Amino acid sequence: MTNDLPARSVTRTARPPIWAAILASAGLSWGLASSAEARPSYDGSAPTCFLTAGGALEICRDGSEAEGVLAAPSPCAFARGIQLLRLPKTGVTAVFQGESPLAKTRRGEDCPERKATDTRDGGALHTGRSPEQLATILPPSQSRFGVALPEERRRKGEAPTQEGIGPRDPIAIAGRDWAGEEYSYVFLLGQESTATDAEAPEDQPRRRRGRRRREASEPAAPAAFRRIQIEARTLDFASFEIRTRDEDGKLAWEPFTQERKKRHRASDAPTPVAVLDEAGKPLMSACPAPPFATQGLAGSISIVDRTYHYFYTDVLPEDCGLPPEQRRMGLYLRTSTDLAADRVWSAARSLGAALPPNSLVRVARAKGATRWAVSYTCNRPANAPGGPLADICLQYTADLDPAGIGALTLYADPVEAGRSPTYLGLRSGGNGAGRFDRTGHFWMTDAYGNLDLPTTYAGKSGLLTWVDRLSPGAGGYEGSRVYGRPAFWATWTVRRTGTP
């Protein structure tokens, strides 16, 4: 790809994070940051500016741009990939990946510290509703559904087909309300074993006996998994139906309500099935990996002209032989006109060249414009304030042709370094020593997955959310880099330059 956008970057002076003292307190929980704390004042430093959309737009983000703490979870909770969804009738709903409920705790231990390697990490979809005026504070939320833990399936004598991290990276989107549909949908990522257990059932006992005989002399092969897309639908973002199959193999929607969750163990929950594409193939990531190293399929869904546009990243198939941390990503697009169909998505269309490993890209229609907004993980250039530290980058296309996304140069050479001059210059978070982590970013959208804003910030162009795994959580710096880590929000503003 070539870039005809002369991006200039007038960078701002680095400032020490202001939230370290706030977040070091062990008593913090959701929404304790006051509005005064959540709005750092202008610090007098130079703005971060760059051109985009072929020079037609400029993003200038100075110290007066709003930022704040969205959530400061306890040591046994976390929130990742937070989509703030404005619904026409009920206001703002937060949809995010969170922890699975604890089955029990020791006496006197209300909230034990949990680790990122816990198999329950990311095992549940969380939602919560907040008033419009509190849109920048994560509302009280509940775990809505998860999948059976591997140990629970083993106790029942079942082979675990899904293991490790449960439903993650949720994307919420309206159904076909223009055709009278009342459901909204949430797409999530599960994972499935890639082991070929397709032999006939009568062959399986003999194969298991053979495995037992080999156990004493051969080490077990490492488990390999791929991500799959799973789907749920809801009328109120409190009770959900899971996409599954009946005994005849036909598409079915099985309820999973709070009442059912209280009566049944997780191993009795409905078993989600992978969403299919137009060829009848399950939507599955390209490369197998160990349970906590699977990659791919995370992204966003945007409705334009009554068509669902699912943008996501996945590992390039030619990189499957490399270690997971070295696998480059590609950006892809699939479309749909009916999320309740038996075969939901079109074939994948590649958008652009290779991206750095572990890239996360979100795409949505810009607010009040016929353009795509593209946000993505990046590092600042080496000569920027603070050096090549983690940030979130943003670009706009010239129109709504998806080909324009592929025409953007997202990263400077070498691409593997993940550096870009189109960074937003985010300030919040950090470990107090100038290092930052901007993980699992998302943004506020309307019901159709397109950019929206709280009325308080109606003059802005968008609102981002992200997690900083380097910032001290309620228990300080010890423990998991996932649990207890704070989530932040920030706005940005786009201005016209006068260039056609």
C-alpha cells in the first residue's frame, strides 16, 4: 500500500500519569472516580496533530481533550473490550468481556485475587445500563452467560471441546429493526479443539485405551485450539438466547437466563455452535495455538445501507508455523443482510497488507460523515515524546468504500514495529515510569455499531475505551496483569482542513 496522506505530527510533551495515586487505593470499585478526577485539565503542552482522509480532515488532540477513568475493578474482576452502546429506548448499555462468577470463596475472603492464567479468565459476557449523564462511568454490571469450565466437563466425563478462555471480545449490534425485528445480537469468540476426533464413536474407546498405554512412555502433545465466532440474541441485554443446534442439526436459540444460571451448573449451560459463512463453514481463526495464545476474529460490526459489515483481524495463514507472538495479522471484511440466517456471513475479503502481530482494528461509520473511522493498536514513533510507547491510532477514509480502508497506510516501515504518526497522544494510565499499555480498545456506538457520543460531549467526534494492564490496580502492581486493572476513556475531535 502507498500513503498519499502527508501526515504531520506536532507532538506533545510527555506528562506523568495522574491516576497512579488514585488507583493505588485498594478500596476502589466501579465508578468511584469523580467527574473532577475524570477530566484532566489542560497542561499547556503542544497538541498532537495529523492529517487524514486524504488531507481533508485534521485530528488535533491537545491537553484539553477529555480523558478519564472508566472503571477501577476489584482484584477479582476486570473489564475488557468495553463497547458503550446507545440504545434508542433504554439509553447507554455497557457490553464487555469480564470475569466468570466465583463458585465460592474461603471464609472472610469476599474477593480473592485471580490470575490471568485462571481458566475462568474472560469466561462471561457482562452488561450493565447507565443514565446518559453517567456514560463515562462503567455502570454496575452482571455476568450474563459463559461456557462450561474444562474441569466441570471432565467431572461429567465429557471431552472438553472448548477450553481456556471462554466467551470474549463481544460485539453488540441491532437486528433488522427496519424489517420489524426486535432482537439485538452479540457476537463473541469461543474456542474449539483442533484435534481430529472425527472417528466413529465405536473407535473412540479403543483410541483412548491406546492413549493410556502411551502415557507412561510419551509426553502428551500440547492442546491446540482455534477461535470460533459464537452468537447470542437478546431483547433487553439482560436475558439471552444462545445460538445452538437441535437434535436434527437445525439452527435453534436456547434461552440462558439469570434464573437458569442459578439453578444449573455451568456444565449444564447451552453449548454454543460456531457461526457459519455462506459456504456452510464455521467461522474459525486461521491458526491453531495453545488455549491462552489463540488469535484472530476480534473486530467490530457496523450497519451501513442495511448491510452488516464485520471487520476483523486474523493471523495470515502463511505465518501459522511461527510462534504465536510472531504471527502477522491481516484485516478482513465479511458482510451479511440477516444475522438470524442459518449461514450468516459472506466469504472473507482481505483489506490491505500485513499488520503487526496481535493487532486489533475497529472500524465504524464516522459520526455525521460518509466515511469509515479506523482505530487500531500502535506505538508512537521513536522520536515522539516518551519514545515508542503504546498508544491508539486513528484514521478516516475518504468515503464509505471499504477499499479505502485498504488504501490507508496504518503503520510506518518496518511494519513489525507497529509505529505510526497517527497516534492520539493518550495521557491516562501508565505505571508511573513512562510505560503504558492500551489493550482491548473499543468505542461508544449507536445501536447500528456506528460512532456515537454522550450528550455531554456532543461536540466531539468520538469516545474510546481501553484497559491499561501496566497501571496499578486496587492491589497495587502485584498479581495478574488482567484482573483489577483500570479502564479508561478519552474523546477526540476531527476538523475539516478545507482541502477537497
